Amino acid sequence: MKTFTFVIGSMDDFESVDELMDWAEAEAKHEGSICRNAQYWEFDCPEDCSEELVTMIGRGYAFSSDWCEDHTFSFFVKGPLFNGYIDDADEKANDEVQNHDLWEM
């Protein structure tokens, strides 16, 4: 299994996906926390899951929590949001951020 983290935030509170990424790295303290109208979920998927499937799972979490595609930025991270949970050997491999589907409607 691989761990992924899906992050979503409102365009009302974040001017860009980079600002949302900064928030996710600096301010989010607990899984599922909500602050500045943003939220994230950590979940596991089988090793062979495609990025599209991981995105759909992340959206499922978001949409189940009353988020929608309109006026939001989102992305997913391969691995947990915080590197403190990653073994040092895997840190570089799991630290890659995927800018995925910037929704601007």
C-alpha cells in the first residue's frame, strides 16, 4: 500500500495553489483539520493505483465533506503531508507534489 494526501482549499482564501501548498506544509496540524477554508485527507491505496484513481479517491473524500469543484484549488501529495512520518530513506521519493486539476470555474 502507498499513502497519499489530498488537499483542497477555497479560492476565496487562497490566491494560488502555491499558497494552498504553503498552508498545507505550515499550518495544518491534524488529519482532516479545517482552517482558512481548506481541508486534507490522508489515505492508502494499492501500489498499482493510477494518479487518476488516486485523484478520484481524494475527490470522493472532499465531495463527501461538502466540497465541490467550483472555485477550489486541489492537489495530492505522494506520502503523508508531513515528512516526519516518512522514513529518511523514503523521504525524497515520497515528497513529490502533484499539481493535479486546478479547478478555476
